[in-house]
Amino acid sequence: MELAIKYGFLALMAGMLIFFSLATEFFATPRSAVFIFQSVSITGILALGVTATLVVDGFDLSIGSTATSALMLSSYVMVVWEMSAVWAVLFCLVMGALVGLVNGLLIVKMKVPDLLATLGMMFLLIGLQRIPTEGRSISTGMVMPDGRVTEGVFAPEFLYLGRHKFDFFIENLIPVSVVVLLVLGFIVWAFMELTRHGRLMYAIGSNERAAELAGTNVNRYKVLAYMISGVLASVGGILLAARLGRGDIASGNNLLLDSVAAALIGFAVLGAAKPNVFGTIIGALFIGILLQGLTMMNAPYYTQDFVKGAVLVVALVFTFALSKRGGAH
Amino acid sequence: MREAAVKIQGLTKAFGANNVLRGIDLDLPKGQVTALMGANGAGKSTLVKVLCGVHPANSGDVRLYGEPFKPGSPSEAIKAGVVTVHQSINDGVVPDLDVASNLMLDELAGGDGFFMNKRAIRAKARKLAEAIGLDVDVQREVSELGLADRQLVAIARAMAHEPKLLILDEPTSSLSAKEAARLFELIDRLRAQGVAILYISHRSSDIKRIADRIVSMRDGKISGVFEGETLDYEGAVKAMLGRAMSEINLDIPTAGEAILRLEGLALRADSKPFSLDLRDGEVVAITGLVGSGKSELADVLYGQARPAGGTMRLKGAPYAPRNQAVAIRAGVFRTPKDRASNAVIQGFDITKNITLPFMGRHSSAGFINRRSERDTTQRMVEELGIICQHQSDDIGSLSGGNQQKVMVGRWMAEASNLLVLDEPFQGVDIQARRDIGAKIRETAKGRATVVMVAEMDEAVEIADRIIVMGDHTIKGEHRNENIDLDKVLAQVAGAGESEQIHAG
């Protein structure tokens, strides 16, 4: 039983890889690996942010809309304001940090429950990102509400972030976004596991009152968690914009659910029964493999959502009902 | 004695290895108010929870008017006629519903039918409210009412069931004197109707006003029953706190320099200011009943509350901590009471629990130095005799006594100016208690130590000096040598007018 809890999910993932390799002709090919990496990277980066808020026993529902806001903002900066890629990235990161700051302050200062505060922020951002263009997608040559025709273009170094692939044994295997995910994953992991700040954040998540009585500035760490979440979501949005090459209003619908699922599946990895960075990345990979496999088996999109939901439920059962420390969260 | 409404015999209840009730024998006569007293952890609330159906008993017999009474749930207990008004008022009412729905809540929850007959509900509710003298519009929301009215709503709700036994758990703790007077009139009326009332309180004024008999509890047993014309309140307090019979011989050192001086400190605007010196190397036990001001004093020392007046000086410098972080920086540490909710970090191992407040000492540039953490933990495990397989054991795998040692070790790992230990022996076996006590005394040099305890034998076991608090001020102080316990207990019970105190 112990073993099942600890390694069950990894075994399930291995089984899934074997199944898809046998069931479809092209699953076990470099090309499909690239697809998986690409889809995993953005979900994974957002899921790292979800993990940060889960660690302090919070929750951020606004990450998906923060990412799409970053997508629209970076496009707007380059296409409408005709500024450089560096500015586009900077604007987005600052926006993400601000969104996180507001979320955090709503929660710790205004005492709004985390789910409601970030839900409100989600709606606010979904609307806000459409106001400047009156709901249209942003691309070069589009007509603005004031009649002006946009002349800016996506900078090539910006598109590089989304489209370049590094060689790794095989040519063009590793997209830039995967490298970004691995670097950010390592940084967040090191922060959570190796620094005293991460330790204190876990303490807050387990027993806020005890952490406070031990002298921890609980509010500051909670705000920090939401700011990490906001910044990571904006990084996800930047990478999405760079891949698409336009400010597509309809993109990123699944980002919130997929990344939350990845972080929650992470609870079940190696029997951690708590939010953890390694598990989150495995969770994101798991979802990526699952979706790619189902796509290659020509499963329609709605069955994908169903399977994703089923996997999430199973993962949560693994975490909470089967492991003895189920109540720890 | 009158006919007993409730007869309890040999009632026991254990949570795991922790025997909370060790054989309760108690009769509750009809038409009488029985006051129940007991220190923290004596088992009062467990007894109440067994009677009102929250916990099943392990063994023993409870009879209600001769019938066996074994409620499987709170609603079964209510149906059988045992009704409880809990201490925290908001447990008894639903603030967002109107008064009428609150009064009829049990009927709504357990009744038949699908649609509510609002008019009938209101009419019934009005009758109930009238019967107990609750004078509010039943259509008002409970959240608009004051605390006293909320409490009356909770009691009125209980009355809808024509209770045979009414349990009131510290009902006056948040009421003003005037509001309490209204409650007492109501209790008088219920008593006249023949209801047996179990009244849990520590307030001598309440007990003297309302009780027909006093029952004291201690260590999960009834330790005294006091009846008759004039109730022996002091005797009941003694029975509850126990006579100290300590085998421990303390060697009381001469205290050093004053480390913390409290001057004219007023915990509340209307409480009497007091002064107190806490000295180097000295262990001071502060004792007093619930509500005596012990916790408020600990809060003030640790920066969690501001005093209403007076000043504090720490090693000569003014000391007025804004929050606990400032207090910790000044070298004032506090182990809080109730470790489960205030101290233990579940899911962390022993090491992580011990080093929590001083992560800065165990890290450089933010990165944790595991070796330094391990060394500190190893030292505390050895010094306090924490029984564990390894210092990476999860805190949840330790016994209560060992968990408490970890919590004390957390604050003993670093040198302090003042160490405040708030009920450090709560839920701890005798061996762990001796270990912790010995360690506190052994390391006392170099700091001032304050131990907040309710139980007298704990105070006598550990302290150089015992200070009695009551009414948010100091009622007496005693050097712990040939101590006159009767006098101490009298002060705890609030008898014996307080002498002019200037401690130190």
C-alpha cells in the first residue's frame, strides 16, 4: 500500500507512455515529443505559480487570465506602441507582479477569501484585456478603434522565445519555453526547499497561527506567494504570445484548469501529500502526455476534458483518502 | 437530596492513550443548579461533550430519569431532553437567519414536510421568546442582536425541547453584569420548573448567586461535592486545583538583577495597576483562574496586546513591543498554550519544528544550513530527552509529552532575556512534565522565566516565586519556601482581600 501511494502515479505515467507508444504509430517520435514539451512548458510554468500559492494554503484562480492579459499586453506594446521586445517582456512582468500584489493585499488586508478575491481578479482581467482593442485580436495591420492602422510588428527576438528549438541529440528537439520551465522550476524548487523563506511559507500553510507566534511575518509571505504566482503567469503569457505571434483573444482558455490540475496531481507524486515543485512538473508532464496521446488516437476534444478530470479525481483520491497524512493540507 | 434527574456512574472516556474521564460518578438533581468547576484539562468539556452526544463514552452508565441515556449524536441528546448551550455563543445561533428561524432551527432541521410555514414558525417562535423574556422582534436577523440577546436566543432554542437537563458552558463569559442578571433570572425560573441545570463556570460571583451545589473536577474525576446552606467556594477551588504534594525539593537561589521591570502596568483600563520585577535566574509561576488576566499579561509581554497603562523596562531600556517579531528580537520568547493550534506545525519533522523561529540563524543568504539545524536539534533532543527514532521523525508521530518537549525546545534553543511558558504542562504525562520542569530550572541562569500555570502543584514544583493573579491584577505573591498553600488558594479563589503589592 505504501509503495502504491508512493510510486503509483509514476507507474501510471510509465504505463500510459507504453500504451500510447503501442497504440499509435507516431507517438514515440521526436516530433510528438516536441509537441508534448511545448504544451507542457506553459502549463508547467503557470502550475509553479499555483504551487507557490498552495504552499501558503492559498489559491490563485486568476493565473489563466493573468497569462492571457500578458499575451494581449505584450502584443499591444509591440504592435500598437511599436516598442521593443525587451519593453514588452518588462511590461508583462510588472503587470504580473502588480496583479499578484493586488490579489495578496485583497486577501491579507481586506480579508477577502482567497478563492473569491482571485475569482474577482480573473473576471476583471478577462474584461480589461479586451477594452483597448474593443474585443479584437491584435496583429500588424489591424484597424484600431480610433481608426489608426497598426504598423508595429512582433520583434524577431520575441518570436524566438516561442519558436526556436534547441538541438538536443536530435535537431530542433527542445523549445526555448521548455528551458524556461526547467530554469524557473529549479529556481522555485530551490526557493521552496532550500531557503528559509520557503520553509516559512510551508509553515504558514500548515499552521498559520503557529507560524505567526513564532515571529513569521505571515502577511508578507502570503503577498509574496501571490506575486510569484502573478509573475510566473505573465511569463506563461509571454511565451504563449511568442509562439502565436499575434495577440489572439481566444487563446489560453484551458490554462487555468490544466495548471491547477498539474499542481494538484503533484500532491500524489512520490506520496508527498502536499504541494511540491517536483510533483507539479511531473503533473504537468503527465497532462501533456495524456493530451498528446489522446490527440494522436483521434479522441475528440471533449473526451480529453473528461479524461483529464478523471485523472485529477484519481490523483486527489491517491493524495487525500489513501495516504495517512491526508489531513495534512 | 432531591430526586436525581441524571445519574452518572463510572463514566470513562479516553482519546487514544489519553484518559480524559477516569470514572465520573455524579448525580444532577432536578430543580437545582449544579456548578461544575475544573482547571484546564480536568475533563469538563469532555464530560459535557459526552452528555450532549458529541463523543460516545467508553464505559459507564448514564440514566436520565431512570432511563438509560446513550446519545449517538447531538440531535438524539436534544430529543431525549438534554440541551446544551455552548460557550462560544456563535456556535448556538445562525447569524444570517432571523430570530424565528433560529428558535425553530431544530424543528426545521429534523422536521417533516418540504415547504416552511413561515407564519406558524413565527407564531411558535414568539411564544418561545415570550416564555423566557426575550424581547426582540422575531423577524430581525440574529447578526443584528447583541451578545446577550444571541445567548438568550440559544437558550430559548434549547427551551423548545422542554429540557430535562440544561447544560450551560461558561454562559456569562461574554456578558455584561446587567445581561448576566437577566440570565440568572431566567435560570431561576427554569429551576422553579424542575429543570436540572449543569452550570460550568469559574466566576465566584456567578456561582455564589446561582448555584445550589458545587462539584469540582480534577484529572478526570470528581474531586469534591459541596452542598448546603452556605456553599464552600474556597473548598471547591482547592478540590479543583489540588493540594500540592510535591516530592521535588527545590533549591531556591537568590535572584539576580531585575531583567524586566513592570511599573504601574494596567492590563485593562479598569483594572488595578501593578508593578513586578522579573529577575535573572528566577523562575516565577503565575497562577490564577481562567479570566484572571494571566493570558493578557503573557500577550502584553510578547507584543500581542498593548497594556492600558504603565511601562515596561527590559534591562533598563524601555520595552513596548509592537508585535511578536519585535519581542523575539528583544529576546522575549513565549511558548503558547494549546500546542496543537498555536505551536505544532503538522507535516514538519522535529528539526523543522524546532528551528522555525530562528531560521535566520540557520541560514546564510537565505539558504538553509542543514548541518546547523541538525546540530541544534540534536542538542535539544539530548537536553530535553525527546524520545524519537530520528530527528527527521514527523512531529505527528510523537506522543503528546514529546511534542510539548519539542515546542519548549524550540524556544530554549536560543538564549533569551525573558522566557514565558504558557501552560507548558498541558496534556503532558508526569515524566515529560518532570523533564521539562527540570530543564526550565536548570537553564534559568541568564534569563528571567515566567511560567503560567493553573494547577497549584505544578506551580510549587517549578517556581522560586508564585504570583497569584485575579481581576487582571496581582492578588498576592509568595516565595516558594514553607509556602502557606491555604493562603495561596484563598487568594486564587478571590477571598482574602488583596494586600498592597509591590513585588520584587
